[in-house]
Amino acid sequence: MTLEYLRTYCLSKPGTSEDTPFDSDTLVFRVGGKIFLFTSIGAEPPVRISIKNEAEKVAELKDQYEGILPGYHLNKKFWITVVLGVDVQMPLAKELIDESYAIVKASLPKKIQATLE
């Protein structure tokens, strides 16, 4: 997964925006103003993404995959860093991105969620 493919995939989701609020290298994707994915713009391959998931699934994923690590500088109970291509291939990566988006979207006020449908 290239950075450009990742950007296109994330931005195809309703209500998604991107920005670099922390520094010029950290690209953030948000839904309704809340972050669902972090990545580095200038990092060498493999692409690494940090995404949110349910606490129970985070522990399971870290045990199952070498390419899924505790969230770098994030709450390790809910965030994971995924090294794409190690043993995490495109279908799983897209599934995890979708889950992160859905979790964050579900945490938004109902009024904002309604505008994203």
C-alpha cells in the first residue's frame, strides 16, 4: 500500500478530512473532526499507520501479527501501529482502517453522524 493509495482510500470515506496538525511529516485523517488514522508522509517503505480499535481486539491482533504493534505514542489500549506488508496485507489493512473509521464515527454526536450518511 502506497501513501497515495492510503490517502485515496481514507478520503473516499464520508466526512473524512486530512491535515498535518503536529508537524509537517505526520499526516492525520479525521472523520467529523476526530482522528481515526495517523501516518508519516516522509517515511521509507514499509508504510506504517496508527489506527484505533476495540481494546479486546487490540490485544488479539498484537498476538496474531508481527506487523501489528502497540500504538506509537498513543493509548496502547485502543491504538495499534500497523506495519503494512510485514504480515499484514491489503485486505486486512483495509478492514482495520474501516473498523477505525467506524469506531470513531460511532463516537460522534448523532447530529454529526447523520450528516455523514
